[in-house]
Amino acid sequence: MSVNQIGNDHRRAAGFTLIELLVVISIIGLLIALLLPAVQSSREAARRAQCQNNLKQIGLALHNYHEANQTFPLNWRGDLFAPFGVPRNTGARPFSAFTRLLPYLDQQPLYASINFAVQTYPDNSLAFPFPSNQTAYETRLNIVLCPSDGAATPTPFGCNYRGNHGIGPMPGTTRETYDSGVGFYTIFAVLSAASFPDGMSHTVAYSERLRGTGSKTSATAERDFSEILVFSNCTVNSADYALGCAQLAATRSFPAYTRGGFTWFIGDFECAAYNHAQEPNGRIPDAITKGPWDGIVTARSLHPDGVNALMADGSVRFVKDSIARPVWRGLGTRNGDELVE
């Protein structure tokens, strides 16, 4: 064998055959397929931890507010003088509890910019009659945004965290809506730590809800709302009655409203309030009615298998979708005589 033949054989041996190359590529692809879910899971774990931290900060702000005022703030309309409620004889949508918690969330200058003696804005118009509040309304607060819900819709200054108003479709309690307004919040009254016979560790204060799509052409049942008034008394009734209306509404009037959670500034069921009629990420699409914004608003998130929940005592729990509805409802009441662990 000549020297040139030996050199040529050596060069051929140093290369890759097509089969070897395909094997290497398949191994790399397999490693990527194995590692990608782990990376995504790790990222979601970090986002979920940040979400829990956001809720813990809100819980701390609530208790600092309570220490300073001997009550928790209102989250909906109340016939009380500012800063605890909205002005008398106005038609404004209500200031959310977040507006009153701003000093306890390291947002004192933003709080100082809000004029609580005037309206937020009229129910049927997006025009601000009092421009002094528009700057605050359009300010983005990262602490009220869940990092797992990364969409910028329907506005960049939206809200993922909502205050618990009980089980039923109204923000307050009446003879007909006996299971409404029995949560961490109610209307027409400010609550204190003494208002929780069930115990603050057994009552949810805040949980999550996905923000709306902002578009009827891309609406989804997880984010957007039907019009709940498919027949009379759908919101002036119990949670079970309202759920029946919401189930029917999903086949008749979806989508009706796509701007859910469009601002942290307003404290009604479209923006910063929810109820415990059905378990987290429940299968019945949510439904509300425009005007008083009453209806069924369920805790929903993109965290796998459940939602984060801030308890009234300031602790944060992860609640699974599989929780029994009676247990979830028990956690939604402050005075239902259930001690749910």
C-alpha cells in the first residue's frame, strides 16, 4: 500500500457518515424535547412564585391599612364619604380597594394624585369628567399583574387580582342574594378583623382572574364574559340560579364583554372583584351584566392545575381546580360557620 493510499484512507476515516450525522441530530432533538418542558416548568415555577409574592404584598398592605384605620378598605360602591367610599349622589363606577392601598404599596405619590371627592368616570363613557384622576387610572401597577398572564390586553394598566365578594352574583347581601356580599368585601359597609366569625385564615381575600382579550373576534371562554341577563332575576338571586343563567348565556350571548380586568382603578366585577360560585377555572363561562356589573366571575389563571389565593390573615395558598365546590364556597364566606382548612 502506498503512502498516498494510507493518507486517503485516514481522511475518509476522520469524517462523519450520513447515518452518524442523522443519529447525532436525533439525539440532540431528543435532548431538546426532554429539556424544554423542564425549562418551561422552571419558568412557570418562577412566575407562580412571583405571583404569590405579589399577593403577599397586597396582604401586607391590607393589614397595614387595617392597623392605621381599624377597617379594611371598600372595594365597591358605598354611601360613605371619601376616602372610604364614593361621593354621595354620584353615578360613578367605584374606586377599587387598590386605590386606597397605594400608600401601603410604596405608591404614595400616585395615591396623592387621586381626587376621591369626584367620580372615577361615568358608567357609559370612557371620557373622564375629572382629568385629575385619569393619570392614576392609566398607570401600570406591576404588583397587580400576574406574570403568567403575560398578555397586554385589553390594556397595559390592567389587573389580575380581585377581591372576594362572597358566593353569589351581587356585591352585597339582600334577602334574595343571601349568599352575595359575604366574602372579604361587601358594599355599603367597611369590615374589620372582627367581621370574620369563620376566622381570617379560613376566608379568601383575593385570588386571580385572567384579563380579557379586548376583542370579540378573538374572545375566549376563559377570559371573556357573556351577558348574564338571558331571563329575569339572573343576578337578583342565589349563586346556583346565577350559574344556571351563565351556562345558558354561554350559548346565547358570548362574547358580550371582552375588557375584563382592564384597570386596577375600578372595583366591580368587570375589573377588581370576583365570587366563589364555582371552583377555580370552572367549566361554566363567566357572565356579567353591564351597568352595575353584577354576575358570575370565577377565579382563573394560567398556572397549571389551580390558582393562587390570598387569605384574609395574609397567608397565600395554591388552590387546585379539583377542590370540591362546597369547600371553595366555604372559603369564600367570612360568616358561613365553616372552618375550612
